[in-house]
Amino acid sequence: MLVTGQGSCRHSADSRHATTSPDNPSAEATRVSVVMCAFVRMPMSDTASNSTPSKVNQDDSSLWRTVLKQAGLAYLFSRFAIMIGAAIVAAELRADENRIKEHLFWGFIGKVDPHARSGPLPKSAGSMIIDVLTSWDGLWYMRIVRYGYPTFVPQHITYDDTQARLAFFPAYPHLVRVVNAVLPGGDTLAALVLNFVLGAGFILIIGLLARSWFGVSVAKRAMILCALFPGSFVLSFAYSEALLLFLAAACLYLLQKEKWLFAGVVAMLATATRPNGIAVIAACAVAAYLAWRQTKSLRPFIAPLLSPIGFVGYQLWINHHAHESGVWFRVQGEAWKEGASFGLTAIRRTLEAFTQPLTSPTDLITAASFVVTLFLLWLVWKRHRIPLPALAYSLIVIALMLLPSTVTARPRFLFTAFPLFIAAAVWLDHPKRKEWWPYIVGFSLCGLTTLTALYGAYGAIP
């Protein structure tokens, strides 16, 4: 926790008590700023003072524009790295096909690579790259876009049944339909373009949050770090994480601005996007409590009251649509084998990654994600505190990541706890560690490309 923030809060409180006259127009502004200071627990500018020179504001705006350009370039480079990873998969598939043709020509039968496709490949490499970007969860979301949700789910449903798509929440596929209605090129292009735009918006809001908490320098590192982190592949795949990340970041930003109604509506959409979107409920509840403690107003509680509607609304609707109560939970258990291990699966696979190295790519990814998670949590707890609503959101995301007994710690789930990366940016902004930055950027780009290629080749479970 920053001592300067505490001192600034005390100074603001003294100013509030000293200027409570109705004739003083700055009294209300000071009161609101005190609430926000308690909310973000960071240094606060004196709203009753106009002593800041305009030249300083101009310089700050110019620096911020430069930072945004740098972050934008980092985002574009990171998307290019993903395309390279997908192109590697396309090249590997083409090489397999060429070897198969060569063997058939010389009278041999069978595949050279047991993972090679059995059917003919598209002539265009672009089609194979798009196949990578719409693989795994993307296949299920595109089925919802095209066919909607099933009206009946058979008993003992398995992963191979198309009705298993009921496990995926509706906000993202419905938004893809809207974009597809106005954007030519088909639903696949609509899904990929939508996520590219949502990803850019998410990176921008990350910068706005980090700038308000720790300053422009940290904001730059936070935006670049989030753009390049290997888990950011979800911003280019046809996954719902891009929408959730944008909505969750926007919710935290609106809570910080005390826009309670808008924050509640955005949180409601987030809980209709993914199951772990319920983490925004905790952020809204903590922010509302902190604001109520300062103002004794009940208005902030509109945000946590609205936030669960997306999750609850989908459950009620799908129960009615599929003519079965609790059908989503049954599909999760039967088709997707979701159970609770309370972190034991992540620990076991992490130990296996060290005791049996290089035998399972999935175990290596789990181990790396778990270790990075522990480091980020230590960083937030011991070194660089973040606002309590953001911390509450991050802790719920991490808990939901470690809870399952099947797919547990993964880069994309860790990426959803994005406020932790802002704390990492503060840590990396220290003069002693600034020289590490080029190596971290290079390592992240390599990881992003490798992870894309690995998932595209179905070498590990995302």
C-alpha cells in the first residue's frame, strides 16, 4: 500500500471538514474525490485547487498519446505473432499432405504423421489459419452462432454430442450475430474482427486503469505486458474471453468513476458471457460497500444488484428453452466432466511437469501458469497493492481457475485476472528491473507464437 496515498487521503479529509459551506462550489467535488481515494487507495489530486499549470497537463497529454501509440503497435505485433503461430500449423499440415502424396506415389499406404488430417486440405493457407483461430471453443461458439441452442439434451450426454454447446454462455455468439448482420464476409470473419476490436478496447481500458492507479509509465508497461502475454491469444481466437475482458475492465473503470448504474449493466453483460464472469459481482459488491462507508448512500448498491442478472437470466432461459431444470449444470457434469479439486489438480500436474519433464505439453502449461499465478499473488500481497474491487475480482477469477478437476490453471484463465498484470507492471517499472524489459517482451512474443501453434496443432488443451 502506498504511503503517499494515505497521506493524500488524510489531506483531502481535512480539506472537506474545512470547506463545507454551501457557497463553496468545490465542497461537493472534494467529497466525491475523498470517496474515490478510499476506493482506489491511491494518491488523489486536490480538486479544490487550480494550481496545476496547463503546460503540465499538455505535457501529460502528449506523453499519454505517445504511450497509446506504443501500446497500439505492441498489440498489432502481438496479433502478428499469433498469425505466425497459426501459419506454422498450416505449414506443418501442408508438409504432412505432401509426404502422404509422396508415399502414395511410391506405393506406400498410410500417414507419415499420425496427427495429419485424413481429409484433403484447403488450397489456401488462409483457410487453414482461420481453422486454427476458430478451433477448440471457437467451434462450439460458431455452432451457437449458426444453429442456436438445443431444445433437448439427451441423457448421459458426451463431449461428442452437439447439444454440449449448451454449456457456453450466450452473450458472445449473439454479439457475433449482430456484427455479422452489418459486416460482410460471413460469421467467421465477424467473430474474428469483433474480438480484434474488443481486444484493442480492453488494452486501452487497462491503460486507463493503470494510469489512474500508478501513472503513465506503469500504464505503458501494463498495456504492452497484457498485449504480449501468451494468454492474450484469446483476443484473436473465436473465444468469448475477449468480450469478458473488455466488459470486466470497463466495469472496474466505471466503478472507479462511480457510475453505478452503467457499471451494473456492464457487469450484467459480463455474467452472461462466461461462467467466471461472476467475478465482477465481487468487484461491484466491494466497491459499493466502500462507497457506502464513505457516503452512507444506498445508490452504489445498484451495481451488485444488477450484476448477477446475466448469469441467473441465462440459467432461467435455458431451463425453459431445453425443457429441463438445471440442464446447464447437468451438461457441465456429464459432457465436460466438470468437478471440483480445489487446486489439487493444478498442484498434481505441476509436480508431474517437474518429475516427468517434457512428457506432457499440457502439464508444462499448467505448471507455468500455476507458478506465475503464485508469483503474481505474492506480488500483489507483499509489494504492490491494487484497489480492493480489482483485487476481489482477481481472487475470484483465480479461485475459479484452480477449482475444477479437469481443465485448471491455463494462460487464458490467468489472463482474465488482468489487474494482477498491472501490479506486475509496477514491479517491472522499478529502475533496477527496467533492463529486464526487452527480454520479457521477447520471451512473451515467443510464448504467444508457440502457444498458438501448440493449440492449433491440438498438442495441448487450451
